[in-house]
Amino acid sequence: LNFEMQLRGAVANGELELFYQPKISLDSGVACGVEALVRWHHPTLGMIPPVEFIPVAEATGIIDALGDWVLEEACRQLRAWRLAGLGTIKIAVNVSARQLQQSDLPEYIASLAQKYEISACDLEVELTESVLMANPEEISGVLSRLRGIGVLVAIDDFGTGYSSLAYLRRLPIDVLKIDRSFVMNADRDESDGQVVKLILGLGSALQLAIVAEGVETEAQAAFLKSCGCTTAQGYLYARPQPAAQLETWLRKHA
Ligand code: G
Ligand code: G
Ligand code: MN
Ligand code: NA
């Protein structure tokens, strides 16, 4: 069986799992949300990271079924965490270009929110800067409709693509996630630090929330705080982990 056929089966056979990584409010140290990151438990190869199968899923169209599964699983988990008393946590889900080009994405999410009795306001979608800028006019329409039902929109890996400032100002966006390549050396490298400050400035100018990705050290966190960054995500706080483990983590860090 080739990789593609196995991946197609993985969605149907329950071999996928969502891991979750918290986003931390730098002021309080409390988690304000989590990012869902898909994993594939391959029956013989073990756990396969998304960088190895998401591109295949995108190229083959498997991403349609996989993306639907990810969104449904995130909604189911949101409901489960509600019932478990973790009332205010939000979940961010990564979406591919193809999912955004499916014109019924907002309706699909609205139907999931209804099915799991959650609010779409507790969901966020993350799309990369390159996906957005490749087709800003078309994607802008979908993003407006997503926001219309309350879903937040975040731009992932910000700073690595080619964003047009004219579009950034006009597009329906709520959050910029500073790519971890800038965060990594921000506290030690003058120009990386300046890029981080520039993105924070852009955030205040355009009224966008800023999340720093890939925070691994206290020095990076201190630098970000000193620049007025409010939210961070990275191994310093927690690695992406299974839902049950994350639930334990959340209870300790509430
Ligand atoms: O989880 P990891 O730490 O290895 O993530 C690697 C990459 O895979 C990230 O760029 C992330 O955006 C992408 N990714 C993880 N989960 C999903 C998903 O559910 N859908 C899509 N489209 N991409 C994902
Ligand atoms: O969607 P996105 O491309 O932002 O996916 C986030 C990726 O970054 C995932 O692969 C996740 O496991 C990884 N990641 C999260 N925190 C850290 C970190 O602190 N350091 C590094 N090197 N990777 C991280
Ligand atoms: Mn992401
Ligand atoms: Na990213």
C-alpha cells in the first residue's frame, strides 16, 4: 500500500490525533488558548509528524477529509473541556489553502458549533502568510464570513512571507503570529530584535493581537515582555501534547 492510500485510510481508521500546545498570556502566565497540531499514529511506522503528511494531503486532496476531521475533533474537544470545567479555553486550528477555497468552510464550522453546542467564538483559524497573500481577494471573502460567525483569524509564520501592508490593513484578520525564526534570536541579535519590535508596532497600528511563536528560553520571554508582547507559545511553557496531558497541564496553570 503506498503512502497516499495509507493516509487516505488514516482519516477513516482513526489513526489521527490532535496534540495541543498552549498560548500563554505573558502578564499572568495563564493559558489563553491552545493550538491544535495533528499527529498520525501509523500502524507500523509509529508517529508521523505533520510536515511529512500535510503536504501529501494537500497535493492529493486528502486534506479535505483530513481538514474536516481536524475541525470536528477540535470542536468535540472544546465541548469535552467545557464539560470538564475548563470553561474559557479557545482552540486554534491550522487550515490549508484548499480548505479556505472550499466555499462552505464557514457553514461547516457553524454546523459543527451547533452539533457540539459550542460557540464559534471559541475557535480560531491559523493560515500562513503565503496562503493569504497568494490569493488575498478570494481568501478575504471566506475570512469575512468566518469572522461573521465569530471565528478569529490568525496569520501564522508572520514575517517569512511577502505581506502587502495595503492588504494587511484591509483584510479581516485578528492576530499575527511572529514566526519563530525571529523569536529565536530576538534577545541576542539586534536585527531580529528589531524585526520583532516592528511586528509589535504593526500590531498596534493595525489593532491586531500579536503572538510570539517558538519561545524556548526565559531570556526570549523577558525580551518579548519588555517590548510589550502580550502572548507567547513555545517549548518554554509546554510542548504540543495529547488532550488528556494538556488538561492536567491547564489545571496546574489556571
Ligand atoms: O506539529 P508540528 O509541530 O510538527 O507542526 C508542523 C506543521 O504542520 C505546522 O506548520 C503546522 O501548521 C502544520 N499542521 C499541524 N497540524 C495541522 C493541521 O491540522 N492542518 C494543517 N493544514 N496543518 C497542520
Ligand atoms: O503551525 P505552525 O507552523 O506554527 O506550527 C508550529 C510548529 O512549531 C509545530 O511544529 C510545533 O511543534 C513547533 N513548535 C512549537 N513550539 C516550539 C518551540 O518552542 N521551538 C521549536 N523549535 N518548535 C516549536
Ligand atoms: Mn500554526
Ligand atoms: Na508557525
